[in-house]
Amino acid sequence: MTVNDLEVGRNARETLRVLQALRSGELCPEAWKPGESTLTTYNEWIGQIFPRLSKAALARASNHLQTIRLKAGDVVIRQGDEPDRFYIVADGEVDVVRHTAEGTSVPLATLRRGEVFGEIGILEKTRRTADVRARTNVEVLALDWRDFKDLLDASDPTARDFLQIVEQRRATLPP
């Protein structure tokens, strides 16, 4: 609703533009029109990992990211631990290793910049399925499990994308 004094002209186009800006859910500059850039900013890694989310959701998630720097050999996740975070590799490499019941260690993957880990335990509500150890000095971006779940709850396509990742990774896990 707009309210104007009787002596002031009305501008229906401006009212429509303001409504469209409000519906975008983003921070819009003066004279913004649909299809133009907004002022909403977010971490580039979040945007790449969650391409189906709105800029507003990406910006909220970016505010919850924690940067963690580790040295080569440091453990990020230990198999059997409770899932507490979702991770994005921002720099460096990490190794994913599964320990079997027989006591052997099975290398599963080496993850590099832009790859993710930690989603299986969160989505399946189960303990961590493997160790993740820094192969090199590494920088990871961590998102609390609740914030990660909130992102998936905000977008069915994003949730489906991550469930597909879990299925692919589960298929490669040894017993």
C-alpha cells in the first residue's frame, strides 16, 4: 500500500517497482528493476555449491560460515564422530579414508578446492562415515549442521542435489 497526500501525484510504475524489489527478497538499490543486479552479496563458494538458492539465502548462509585453517596431517573429521558441520574446501587438499571393521584403511578420495564433505552424517542422521585429514595445508569453510539443513529445507532442488551426492558417495563406501 502506498499513501500519498491529496496534492501529490501517484506513480503506479514506481509502486510496482517497489513491490517487485520487495518480492525479490534481496537488497535492491534505488531505481532497481527486475533482472538488474542487487546489492545482496554472498561468499562465492556458497554460490557455487548451492547454485539453486536465492541470493538472499546465500547471503544468510555466508554470514554463518566459519573459516578453519589446518596444517597437513591435521584431522578435520574422525570416523564415528557425531556430524556437527558441513565443509567446503576453499584451498588445499584433504584425503577421505574409511576404516573397515577388519582394521584396514581404505582411501576413498582426495578432495580439492570447491569440493564438499560432511553431508552424509547430517543428511542420514548417522555418525561420520570416514576420516577426513588435511593432505596439504588447507582452508575449509564450515557451516553448522543446522544452517546446512536450513539451506536444504529452503530449496527442494538443492536438497535433491545433495541426496544424489550422498547416494553416489554411499555407493563407493566399503562395508
